[in-house]
Amino acid sequence: VQDVFSFEFDRAYVFNFEDGYLNGDGFAHKIVVGADGYPTCEYMDANGQIHVGDYDLVPILESFIKQNPTFSYKGARAVLAPSGYDGIFGYRINAGAKATMGEEAYARECTNAKTVVDALRSAGYELACYTYENAPYGRYSLGEIQADMNKWNEEVVPILGNLDIMVFAQNSDINSGILYSGEKYDYLKSLGFNYFLGFCSDGDSFTFIAEEYVRQGRVLVTGDNLVNQPKWFTGIIAPEEVVDASRIEE
């Protein structure tokens, strides 16, 4: 696939759903498994009422595919890449939460998170690593990357399992040239990562297939880019039909 797009939201990077009841702010606070076995979202309104439904990308996409089944080629869905520092998909599976929640509550969070992960995979979603701390690996030393990945392996891998897709955070990448080499690449490759998604600052997405890895440059579908870089989405999205003009800061 040559055109690679990823979505980022004000509250989280590449689908890192935060935990806790975000009372009345309009954001879903976790992914849950619906009565039909498909992943959906839980949300609390301004009156404290809990709702389950199409409150974020995953269930919105599921509902669209149900209405337009040919949209999903061979059942394909999205690649979801959570970070781990504040839990995953709304579940507090990080070590800091364990200390405050207690063993029993923490175990429930891990069990529920695994149920969601299984539902996502069954529905056709792929999972990727967005680093543990939402960290800029391009600006990190090898030692800093290793420390970040140690936390990922300790806290997130038990829930998600070993992954082979790395999505670099904060507009960062480990190499500036098209070819990967060096100690950072060697380390990440040793962990089993074979697919690397960087960032295209010029909006020109690309896919490069090497013998040992696949590298892609992605375009971020953010409010800022839709407003200030509309040409990046030519033929894919019509920004003027998506952006709410009343929400643009003068």
C-alpha cells in the first residue's frame, strides 16, 4: 500500500486511549467488547451516565464496514499502535497503576485488556508498538531506547504479545536516509520488529521494501495538517468537507 495515513487526536497519539472516566469532555475512555463480540467504546456524558457505542475510531469503522462491506478488502482493518506509559486502550496495566490499584484490581484490568485485544485481532485489526513513553527514538540514545523498550516488554508484551510493527513517535525516526543501519536498528530488529513506520514531513508517503525490513513514511491526519497542508490529502480526503470551520483558531 503506497498511501500510508495515520490519525492522531488531541488526547492521544495513534489510538492510545486514556483510562478513567473523562466526565463530560466528549472523549471515550476505553474500548470494550460489545454484546456482538465486536470492539466498541465506553463513554461517560456530562450527567455521569455511561454509554456504549460509536464514540471513537474503532466502532465508527466497524459500523461503516457493516453498512459498506466492500470497503474492507479481504477483511482488512486498521493498525492500532498504543504506547504503554498510561495503560492501553483505557486499561491501567502499567506498573504505576498496579501500585495504587492493588493486585486484584490490577489483575482485572489486565484480564479485560486481553479480552479487548483478542476482540480487536478477531475483527481484523493489527497491533503495533508506539514506544512505551511516546518517545522520540530519533533523538534518543541507544541506552534510552533500551530502557524504554524494557518497560514495554515488562508491562505491555504480556497483554499484546510480541509485535513486529514499530510506529515511531513524535515525528521521529532512527535514520534520516532511506536505508536502515546502525545500533538502534540492530537493537529493534533483534526484538523482532520487521515493519517500521516513520513520518513524512512533506506529505509524500512512501513504502520501501528491503530484504530484512519494510519501511513506510506516513502522513498524519491531524487538524493542523488538514487546515494548513490540504494538498497532502489530494485524492484521499477533502479537508474542506471534514474540518469544522468554527473550531479553527484565528
